[in-house]
Amino acid sequence: MREKRIGSWVLGAALCAAALGGCGSPGEDATPASEEAVTLAVLNARVWTANPEKPGAEAVAVRGETIAAVGTEEEIRSLVSESTEVVDAGGGMVCPGFIDTHVHFLYGGFELASVQLRDAATPEEFAARIRDYAAGLEPGTWIQGGSWDHTLWGGELPRREWIDAVTPENPVWILRLDGHMGLANSLALEAAGVTKETPDVDGGTIVRGEDGEPTGILKDNAMGLVNEAIPLPPDAASDRALEAAMDYVAAQGVTSVHAPGSWEELAVYERARREGRLRTRVYAAVPLSTWERLQEKTAAEGTGDEWLRIGALKGFVDGSLGSHTAAFHEPFTDAPEDTGLLLHAPEDLYSWVSGADKAGLHVLVHAIGDRAIELQLSIFERVARENGERDRRFRIEHAQHIAPADIPRFASLGVLASMQPYHAIDDGRWAESVIGPERIKTTYAFRSLLDAGATVAFGSDWTVAPPAPLEGIYAAVTRRTLDGENPDGWVPEQKITVEEALVAYTRTAAYASFEEGIKGTLEPGKLADLVVIDRDLTAVLPEEVRDARIVLTVVGGKVVFR
């Protein structure tokens, strides 16, 4: 066993390439299933397995792509040979690889190289960053991404006049951080054919000035007018974006992502899988309205493998709170004439969900406002009753602002709440001004849902929030808003424990994609996806969780971040 020291971490010889299989089955003790040498061993650790039958251990052994053994230090050391790569965790924590159950993966990769606007604090800084970014581009190149947040400068929505002068040769289409509205400059509006005469769009808004001219802001379904005018990126650019995204999440301890997106994005993942370039496992979802196309594809090709799995569909009921397009029963506190938007007619949502469910496909639906959530729960209830009993695992994505009466329905209907805890400490800065003090009591209602017996899985919604589970765990257990104004937590009664948050990022997250048999816990025979953290998250104060650091990320037995 040849070793070298990197910082305080002892790392052994190069990882051997071993075949999948022959490593026993979940629930075995530390005895190896064969005499083949283990390829990776993590020692001197506090192993949190996420397996309630065997929650803790001291070390883990990997053989090839799967876990060979989980046990005591002595048991795992007995399996080490000269060819084994050995990691001394230095007393740190080892846990299953984090699963981000909601991430706009390819878009995130592109945005890493785009203009960065999330912390632009004034309209002047906003325009200056776009100006500086445009200065390095060829004429005609579209400027996209951005993730701006108008609440940082008082809530005034940006207008195309702010940026037209600094982008005379480049169309601009930059999105608010929630992805439910964007700003187009005049060149982009021209390319999209959006003018004063353009009619309004069902389920969307073209924001207009007093003269009727578009201001450049388009919300939800109206955003498609500009999206359709943007040329598809070349394959090489998409491949680079995917590589960047995989590198980025590996550094956060993320080993699998659930990636709702387009058929074009699915093609990028499929190309990477064929070429053996995937280092992050992907559960890809395509638009719900295209369920018949997905039914044909899965019937002909299957649902994929442990690297790329298909069979899921993503739909939308409403928009977002920050864009005032989430659908509520009662008006927004700061906009008493406005109750948000339904992006699709309820009968269309029912038809798509019913057809997809009959085809055996997995349905995930975005619903944020209380009206949207109630509507989607009722659709799920009706479809399940009409189509008969089966293991369908319907999911509501975000489930942010739940009416109290609907919280127990998640459990009784078996609907998963796929939530993003970082949103609570971000939106918590301003949400009460938008929906008032009563409705915030069941906003990001992690505690209430778990107490009701609901299944909760966690993710990030990257690029809306960072794809960093440690930040998400911190948010779920402290609920301290980003502005520092809530040191005891925003709506503190909805806090949960570190272990509950860890489960939501591991075991439950695997369940949310029907993959609990192969990942989500550290057990012999499961995929060797694991993370080493520099401290035991369950043994530090909740507010210290965000100070923890990812030291090592392993996917399929191979180190992808160190």
C-alpha cells in the first residue's frame, strides 16, 4: 500500500479499474463477498450510512464501482492490499454521495461562464457588469444567464433602456434568479418579433410601459417568445457546459442530480453517456406535455442505466413568488389585485398527468403557491383513483407555500415534496412583505411535512440557488436568512435536524427517483458514491454546518473531487 500525504489526508496508490458486481447485497456485514482486492478504503472516519439498520461505522471499502464492506477500522484494514487507494478521513465524516433532486444542470454549466449578476446591488452595477461582459464578445453573440435579483436595489424591475446603450451589437436575454422572468434588450426583442402590437400570452406577461411598449421584462409563458429566437448552442459548447457543471457539483459533494429540462438537453447527456464522459449520475426529465414521445422512447430503448436514467416528466402549474407569478387563493399582500398565474389550464394538466401515469412514467410537477399546490394534489388524487394502485411516487417540485389543510394530503396521497431549503433563507428576507405574516407560517414547511408523515427530498434548484448540500442542510436546520436579520431562524418552528436533512439529500432523494435499491445509503453491493466531509455534521452546532468543507467526492468508486 503506497501512500502520499496531501495536507492532513493520506491518499494511496492509483485506483484500479474493477468490474461491476460480485460485491454482495445490501445489509451484509463487513465480510467481503469475494477475494478480489478492494480498490479504495476510507479509514478513521465517522461513517454515517443513512441505513437505519446499521447507521454508523468507522470505515468503508470499495471494490470497483460498488461498496464492498462497511464496518470497523480493523475489519476494513484487513481488506487493504498494495493496490488499494487508502484515504485517512482524519476523524471526519463519510456519508452517501449527495443527490440534488432538482437542478437545471446544463443551464448551470453555461451560466458558470456567463455574466454574473446575482449580487449586483444597484442598477448601475447591473448595467456595468453587462457592459464589461459584452466587451469581450463577438458582435451578434447572445448574452444569457445572469440570475439578477431586483430586491437588492429596492424592487424596481430592470428595463431594456438600462442596457441598450452598452449592448449595441449583442442581443441580451438575462433571467431573474428564479428563472420565471427575464430581461431582453431591444436587439433581443427585435429578434423575437416582440413589439407593442404583440398580444399577451396565456400564462405569461409581457410587461409594458405607460406607452404600451414592452419594457423588456417577460414573465413565465411569455418568455418563450424570446427563447424560441435564440439559436441552439453547438454540440461542443454544450459538452463544455456539461463538463463545467459536473466539476462544479463534484466539489459540493453531489454525485447524482435530477435534471428537468428539454429534449435537447437530454441529447447532450446521452452523447456524454455514449462517450463515457459522465462523472455525475443524471435522472433526466423532459416536458410533461411530451409524455407520448417519452413513452415511445422508453418502450423502444428502456429507461437507461445507473449513469443516465429517463422516464420522468416535469410539468408546471404556476410561476414563482419573486416574480409574482405563483398562484395563490388570496392576493399578494403588496399587490392586492394580483393572485398570480396558472401556466396551463387545469384540464390540460390533468390530461397530461393521466396519460403519463397510464404509460407508467414518473410525473414531477412544479407548484409554488397554495392554490397551485392544492390544484396539483387534487389532480394527483384523481389520477391515482382512476388509474388504480401502483408505485407511482408523484412529486410536487418546490411545494413552497402550502395551505395548512394540504400538508397532511402529501402523506395520505403518497406525494413526495421535492424541496430546496436554501430558498427559505433567501426568500425569507422579503417573503412576508409579499404574502403576509399568516401565510409564511407554512412556507418551506419542512417540520410540518415530516411530522405529518410526508416524504421530503431536498435539492437546490441551481442556478436559482447554489448546488451545495452543506448550504442546504444549514438552511434547513437554522433558517437563518442571508441578510442576518433572523439569527434564531425565519419561521423557526419549521426547522428540522441535521440527520433529517441528510436523509432528504441521500436516502429519500434516491427513493424520489426509484433508485433506493442502488444508492442513497452506504451498504455492501450499492454504488460506491460517497463523500468525505472535514467534520461530523451531527456533532457540531447547527450554525457551524456551513463552515464544513467537502474533502473528497467519489462516484462509482472513482475520485472525482479531491
